[in-house]
Amino acid sequence: MGERLKNKVAIVTGAGSVGPGWGNGKATSVIFAREGAKVFATDLNLAAAEETKSIIDKEGGTCTVHKVDVSKADQVKAMVAHCLETYGRIDILHNNVGIVVVGGPVETSEETWDQVMAVNLKSMFLTCKYVLPQMEKQGGGVIINISSIAAIRYTGVPYITYYTTKAGILGFTQGIALQYAGKNIRANAILPGLMHTPMIVEPLKGAYAAGDVEKMIDIRNKQCPTGKMGDAWDVAEAALFLASDEAKYVTGAQLVVDGGITCKFA
Ligand code: NAD
């Protein structure tokens, strides 16, 4: 066990994983716990959060699970209240939840637009709305918002709601970082590149290779300058740095974790 987050309480949203293996929220929860954080692992799918908890428990860490739909204000309010009842404070808010729906502006229904805005972007507004007063009361805290390189580049996949929400997260993060800079509350965004996580399989397999998952993985690997996608641990390590006191002078940053792909011309 490390001590980089010793005695800190961390809310992680989307702490489970949509499929077998390691998603970003799951790996981040585990790595936070390994560094001494008490992890409040929240998810729409309680069983997925419980799987993360069982890994943390086996390693001797501390974790509590909570079921929440982060796009719903009353549920987010209850999540924050439950965390405070359980651990008495909130030092880290890790906003990881994000969904992908393929479609450009013409193909996307109004319902899908509203849903993705709510799950990817409004969710971060809601968690911050209820967590910031507590952090202010405590004299500080750290917020990490998971964006994507899709906020700053066209990835080749036509998902207009994803581009829009992931770019919105950058402005949202800067706004919080600056408003709260003098209050010892830091807010940063992580922009993962092409990562090999369970979340890419279902929503994206059609967009890359007509449903052929192996082929999609091969295409995505070849797109990366390193010849290989990153994984959930790359995102989790970046989050650990931002959450830790080593990053005490880092706020308002957009940390790109992409193996160099956004530096590429073609
Ligand atoms: P994931 O799809 O495995 O999702 C994690 C959990 O989020 C799931 O267990 C799911 O049940 C939960 N969830 C979904 N909707 C929810 C809601 N409304 N309320 C509460 N929980 C909900 O994803 P992950 O691997 O943990 O990472 C996701 C984040 O990483 C997203 O923000 C995604 O946009 C970002 N990202 C991923 C990649 C990639 O290539 N994999 C690249 C860039 C950014």
C-alpha cells in the first residue's frame, strides 16, 4: 500500500466497468485505494461497483458502493449525503462517467442529444454543485473530469454528442478551476486518447469495422503512434497524480494521455 492519498476520501463516478476487464473508473478506484484513499465507488450498475469493491477489499483497501444515476439531481444529492454519512468528508471528486452514441447531427435524435448531454456533461455540473460547498467548508479539494481527445480533435467517428460534451467539459473545468483557485480547490481534465477498455466495444464496433471487434482493435492500434492503444491504467495513473499533493500547483490543466496521437498530422 502506498500513501499518496492517505486518509483522503474519493468519490469515483462510474466506478464499475461496462464489460469484463478494466475500465477507467474501475482502475482509478483501485489505484486510489492502493494509495490509501477511502473510495466511495458509485455506479448506475451496483453489481459493477461491487466488483470493484471486492477487488479493493481483497487488497486490504477501503471502499463503499452506492447506486446512482449521475444525470439526476436528487440522486447526486443523495450520493453526496451518503458519502458524508459514511466518511465525513470529500477530498477528491473523480467524474469518470461518460457514454458514447454514434451519430452525426442528422442521425442523432433529440432524445439522444439530451441524454448524452445529461450523462456526460450535466452530471459533472450536478456532482460539483453538491460537492464544492463541502470542499470549501473543508478548506480544499480536488476535482478530476474525464474528457477525451475528442474534445480537441475529430477522431474519425461521427459522434456529435460525444465531441460536444467532451469539449464542454474543458470549459466547465476551467471555470471551476479559476473560480475556486483561491480556495485551495483544484480542477483538472484528463483527455484520454484511444484506449483499450470495455467501453469501446459495443458502441464503437459498428463505426470501425462493421461489428468485427478484433478488426476494430487492430485499426485503433495502428492509428496510435506507439502502435498500441493505451489502457485504463494509463488514465488511472494520470488521475492519481492529479489527485495527489504532488499536483498541488496544477489546476485548470488539460492533461492529454494519448501516446502522442494528437501530435500526429495524418
Ligand atoms: P465504462 O463505459 O466502463 O463505464 C463505467 C461505468 O459507468 C459503468 O459501470 C456504467 O454502469 C457507469 N455509468 C454509465 N452511465 C451512468 C450514469 N448515468 N450514472 C452512473 N454511472 C453510469 O467506462 P470507463 O472505462 O470507466 O471510462 C469512461 C470514461 O473514459 C468516459 O468518460 C469516456 O468518455 C472516457 N474515455 C474513454 C476512452 C476510451 O477509448 N476508452 C477515450 C477517451 C475518454
